[in-house]
Amino acid sequence: MTDTVDKTPAPSVPPEQIKAIPVRHYGRWVAGAAVIAVLVLIGIAFSNANINYGIIPDYLTDGTILSGVWHTLYISVLAMVLGLVLGIVLAVMRMSSNPVTSTVGWLYVWFFRGTPVLVQLLLWYNLSLVFPILNLGFYKDEMNQVMTPFLAALLGLGLNEAAYMSEIVRAGIQSVDEGQTEASHALGMTGGQTLRRVVLPQAMRVIVPPTGNEFINMLKTSSLAYAVQFNELIKRAQDISSTSLAVVEMFFVASIWYLILTSVFSVGQYYLERRYARGSTRNLPPTPFQRLRKNLRLFGSFRRPEVAR
């Protein structure tokens, strides 16, 4: 006699729901508390210092300070334009098959990258000790009259920047595939046309980000022009402090203006990078406002991003 087997399916039991418990990171709490403690100590030290913070807002919009801000922007933009144009020429020279031009380009970069900017500014400002008279044939004058503080600052900052920009431009040009150049030559383009119409537009994606960084750095490096008596922001702040004796206060005023300028141009640089990244990046990086919203959602939570809700 054969036993019958019950083939009725057993009732399905749903699996127990898994409850994810985030890992506690006590080290983050300790590190955060330590950082806050250091900031509090620094704040206490500055609050007890002999500094008249009340005059800082008044001097932020002072006419002398605003004049220094304008001169800082003016010399920074002009020096950056000079450095960019000359940097492109030097990059082409360094990549040339002509040994003379490539050697001259390399020597230029070697010299200006190897000497301090302050020394270069002082050399230009005291050029009359080497050449008392400037004689160009069609123009003749004393070097002291020609080499003004503005011209010394422009040459010192711009020629030094050209050495760095040449390396940035050269790296951008070399990032473009050689097949692009070969295809352009096959279409009958000259070397100059290939560089202007094919290579440089594609190299901009690599050139733009470090160029933006160099300009922001130029805004701060222009403060060295005070050594040649150019009326930029630091020089104007020192002029005020010499009469008001508010030395530290004027340094705070200058620092606030530098932070404002660099912040504004940093935002512009970011969106310019996004524009040139559209052709190579499928998913563009988040904007600063998108990052801010994300950080605000995660603020106060020390959980890992993958388990944060």
C-alpha cells in the first residue's frame, strides 16, 4: 500500500525586514569638538586683543581703500592678459622644432620661474641703475621717467606670469590628440590655422581651470607691487595706517577685500569650467548651490552618505 504525499504548497513566510543600523563614528565627534575648541580659543584671543573692530566697516568703503581695490583689479587683469599672450607665444616656441626658439623659450621659463617675483619687481623698478637713458632711436628719455611704478609692476607681474602660463598652454596643446593635427594638415590647413581653429579650442578644456587659479593667485601676488610704490590695496592700506596707527585694522580691511575679490572670481571660474567641460563630461559636477543644499541635508548627521536618508 502506497502512502499518499500531500503536495499542497506550504504557506510562504515573508522574510523579516532588515533594519539597517548606521555605524557610529565617535572619532568624528572627537575631531569636530577639537576643531570647535581651537576656533573658540582663537576667537577669544582676537576678542581680547587691542584691536578696534568698530572702524573696520567704516574703512571698507573708504575712498582710499576703494582706489586700492581698483588698482589691484586693474594691474591684475593687465598683467594676466600680458602673461597669457606671451605664454602662448612661449609655449609655441618651446614646442617648435627650431632648436634656437625652443632653447630661448626654455631659458625664459627657467629664469622667471626660478627667481622670486619681488626680486623681479625691484629689478624693473631700479632698471635706471643699469640703463640710465632709454634710447630707442625714435624715442629717448631718462629711465626714471619711463619706468613708473605702474610699468614696473606690470612688467614684473606679467612677465613672471608668462612663464607659468606657457607651461599651462603647452600642457593643454599636448593633451590634444596628434591625429587632429594630422587630419587638419590633410585638409590643407597650415600650421597656424591648425593651431587656431583645431588645437587651441580643444585645449581650452585643459587650459581654463589652471588659468583661473593663476588669475586668483595674481590678485594676491599683486600685493607685492607695494614694494615699487604702486598704489594697490596693500599700499593704500599702509598709507592709512601710517596716519591713523590702525595697522592691524587695515590688514583686516585689506584681507576682507581680497576674500571678496577671490570669492567672486572663483565662482566665475567654476561656471567657466563647467561650460568647457560640456563636451567631455556627460554628467556635469554639481553647482555650489547644489553642493550647499546637499551639505545642509547631511549637516548634523555623522552617518555615511550611503546610509543617510
